[in-house]
Amino acid sequence: MIINIHGLYSNGENSMYAWLKENAPGHEIWSPTIDYEDMNAHDILSLIRENIPNDQTGVYVVGNSLGGFFARIVNQIFQDITAILTNPALAPFVGLRGVLDCQGYLELTARYFYSDDKSWRNLHVIVGDSDELIDHEKMTVKMLPPDFDSLYWIRGGIHRMPVSSPEISAILRKILSV
């Protein structure tokens, strides 16, 4: 099973969903449309958790932008689930103040990003070096452990990088084994 969590101002039938449908045959894909502005962070996490199978063997979660925030949390809770984060908004309370329920995002960050178990296994992060919304050097990289070795920089990659690009497709195929 592959869970696709989209970013703000996107929906469940985004370009990642289309790529997964075409390139990951045999995988069940769940790609919900989440209304980030009307749902609080705790309810979004509950929705995602309710749809994770009891047996997490072979389960992947792919999260883009704000979806990357939730994909990271799912990876922390269910450490057998492999997570792929693309241009993740790991600190959404910084750039999306006034748009989101920032208190809920702060609470989830404190609980899952700064918990005693700071496990970062089964996690892959893909970032664009020209992301116009998130400065990954100042934000994303600072939240990763110093020895993190699954960070992929995409030269010229913007926030809405085309997942169909050969470079990103190759990374995804390698991680998903498709």
C-alpha cells in the first residue's frame, strides 16, 4: 500500500498520485483530499492513522510539502513504514501562520519531532535547491540529524517539482522498488 499525502492547495488526485498509479502497479494507493484550512492538525493525523493497515509490511507514505510534515509523523509512529518526503514543510507553523491552526502543528512537532526517540530510519527526503517557498538549507536540513544519509538534492528543483522528471522518477523507483 502507498499512502499519498498532498500539500496545501492541492488534492488527492495530484501529479504524485498519477505517477504512482502509472509506475507502481500492484500497489493499492490511498490518496485522500485533505482540507488543511478547515481541519485541525490532530484530526488530519487521525484520518491518516485510521487508514493505515494493521500489517505495515510494504507500506509506504509519500508526502509533499505540508503532506511531508504528516508523512514524517507517520514514519515516527509506525517505524516499519517507509516515508518519502518531497519538499517537506517540516515547520508549517513558521510559513503558514494565519492559514493553519498553528497550535496543533506546534503540538505535533513537539510530540513527534522532538520526542525521546528521534528515529529517522526508513525515511527519504527529496528537496529542490531552487524551492521558492521553503529554504531547505535553513529549515529542512537543520531538522535532520547530522548523519542523515537519504537526502536527495534536485538541481533547479522548485517547490512543485514535476515528479515525472527523470531524476525524481529514478529516485522514487529506487525507493519503492518499482
